[in-house]
Amino acid sequence: RPFHRCLVCNGLLASVSKDDVIARLPDKTAEYFDEFFRCDGCDKIYWKGAHFDRLKMSVQAIVD
């Protein structure tokens, strides 16, 4: 399952509210994005940024 594991430690990602991570987000990220995920292993925060569609297409090309 692509995009369900952390790229840093391979921990599982879990959905988290924006309010829970807003203090840790880069400038403008909270303004433009609403869906966030946190790694249960290393606590890294992820969101579906501008690069997400390209990554999704790359994964789909490998799977097909």
C-alpha cells in the first residue's frame, strides 16, 4: 500500500488533525492543506503536497 509508511523509519502513518500538528508545519502549509498524517515511529508529519500527484503517477507506472 503506497503512502502508508514513513520514508524515514518505515513506521505506519496515521491520520491526524491539523490542530494537532499546526505548530510543526512549515510556513503557509496550514493555509493550503487540511489533511495530515503522522508517523507512529519517528513522529514525522506528512501531507499531500504539490508533489503528491507526481509520486502517485510514478507508483502507478511501477504497479501497472
